[in-house]
Amino acid sequence: MTTTTPLPDVLALDEQAQDLLFREARTANAFTDEPVSDEQLAAIYDLVRWGPTAMNSQPLRVVLLRSEEARARLLPHLAEGNRAKTAQAPVVAVLAMDLDFHEELPRVFPHAAGLRDRLDADEDARRSTALLNAGLQVGYAILGIRAAGLAAGPMTGLDAHAVTREFFPDGRHQVLAVVNIGHPAEDAWMERLPRLPFEDAVTLL
Amino acid sequence: MTTTTPLPDVLALDEQAQDLLFREARTANAFTDEPVSDEQLAAIYDLVRWGPTAMNSQPLRVVLLRSEEARARLLPHLAEGNRAKTAQAPVVAVLAMDLDFHEELPRVFPHAAGLRDRLDADEDARRSTALLNAGLQVGYAILGIRAAGLAAGPMTGLDAHAVTREFFPDGRHQVLAVVNIGHPAEDAWMERLPRLPFEDAVTLL
């Protein structure tokens, strides 16, 4: 089995959507002045919130920065190479996991009696569940931004502890990534980097 | 800002694709006999491998189980409630992170000289990078399975250490989840569980 030529008609998702979400979408490093509306942000959330998570745990929490004041609180904590583009992006999303996601389980996973209490006594289990599932949700969010016809610029080059203290100071959250959101400027991306071929990442038994 | 009615025309992705990937897609708990082809599996990988990861790290590794023999090695390590559906699914994907993903960086992130060596000396950094980014890739994979018109049945109810020893015995991998892949049977899902409304997960500053 090789991966040379994708066979678009094997997939149910049409080729244009494949390109929009995966094949032509790129991590943007520069943005135009064109704004991103509150309606776009709400529509992205409305779409991606349906992505599945273990125990319907949904541990991702988001702070969206639009104002200059809010953004100024973030910039000093980013790796220097990430500052200019983040100052320029119309909206910046700070993505964190909620380690106390279990408090919502009686509402979002109501049939599992006692699960909230079991997790309340097991912070390690909460942490590993939150990390994996918030990771899934970061993936959904990146594709959701692209689904809105916008470019996403995800970054982990930042002082995550400092950003957590700044935007999630309650001690129950941990920042995982920051994602710039906007319309890509010309020359918004680097050369496309290679992906692992099927045979280097997948084994069929 | 509320989330009552999605506004499909706010997104670039057409409504049918939104439904296919997010809104109507469901975690399947029962599968028909209809097979999943190698071509479908290759096309899914070919699509989702373009999803972005930090440093283009791509730490996800996959073992696809199709044969009875391979599946028999997995089933005893699953939570009892996950066994029958996993025995029935045409293909089962075992998803793991490669803690030595940095060995590929000279090939997939060639401009960052010295990064492989810096990460080689920092297992904690490798572990947290692998966990977050393999999480993103699990999210991409679930959506990619749906993009093929198939149902995904992701599970974390398993003895991950035992499954790691069985399918990734080299000590450098760690299993994160197992995903059943196939065509959903009738009554393949439970009642849809509620998602957090925008205002409970997102803050706009």
C-alpha cells in the first residue's frame, strides 16, 4: 500500500472540502487587516463542539483576544518569533484544559452516576484525560477555523505557565497552545514541510 | 453572543460536509459486515497527515487490526463493555505516540538544526510535545474516518500499558486510544449527549 496519489473518490468528503481543511490549508504566519466577526467565532464553536471526547468530557476552555489591551497581556509571554504575527492577527485564541472538567459531568454525561466523585479523588486521571481530550479539541478547533475559510496559526512557542497565570489564574486550568485566527496575508507561510509516508506511520496487521 | 442557531453560511465549508464531519457524525457502538478497504484506509491517512503539528513533529503511530489473530491480541485488554463492538468492527486502529518522534526531525523539520539533539536530551519535553500533538492527530484521524463516510468508535476504556506492550513493545511508544472503524449498524449510538454552550467554554476579551 502506497500513498503516492490520493484517490479523492474513495472519500465521501468532496475534494474542495478536503483541500479547505487539510490539503491546501496552511499554518499562517501573517494576516491581512480583514476582521473576524463574532458570528464567525460563534459558528466555529458551534461546529467543533460536536467533536467527540472521552466521557463527553470537553475539557477545552478558550479565551479569545480581540482588544489591544488583552493582547498586550499575552505578547510578552510568547517566543520572540511569534510576537509580530500575534500582534497582527485579528483574533488570538488562548486554548487551555480545565483540570476540573469533571464538575460538568453530571450535566454532560448524566448516565454515569458516581463518575464525578471518582474523578474528584484522582487528579492524575483527570490530568491525563484532560490532556488527551483537550488535544483532540485543539485539533477540531484548528480544522473548524479552516472550515470558516480562515487561516489558523497554532503556536506552542510560549511560556505556558505565564500565559496560564495571566488568563486562567484560578489554578484549575493549564494553557496548551495559542492560535492566531485571520485571513492570510501574501507570503503567509513557509515552504510546505514533508509528512511521513503511510508506511512509516502505519502498520496493518 | 449565543449559540442557539448555527449560521451555516458564515462558514466556508458546505453544510453537508459540516454534518458529515461534526453535526450528524456519531461515535458508533455497532457495525455492519460491510468491509473497509485498504484503499479507504490509505486515503484517510493521505488526507489527515496534512493536519498541522508543532515542529511538524507528527508523533502519532498507528497499528491497524484487520485479521482475527491481531484482534484477539487486543480484546482481552479492553474494558468489558468495549469488547463486543471491537470484535465486530471491520478494522480497529490502535493509536500511539512515538516518544522518539525527534529522530524524524532532520527529515520533517530540516531547517531547525540541533533541534533533534536538544530534544534527545530532554525526555520530558518530548513526552509533553508528543502527548499534545498526537492528541491533535487523534482528532484529525477521527474526522478523517468520518470524511471517508465511515463511522469512528474512539475508546479509552482499555489497559493502555498492556496494549502498548502487545503492539508497541519497543519501549518508545505509548498507546493513547483505540478507534473502531466501519459502517454503523442500526442503533449504533446512544442518545446524543449535550455539549457545553459557547458561554461556558469561551470568553471574549
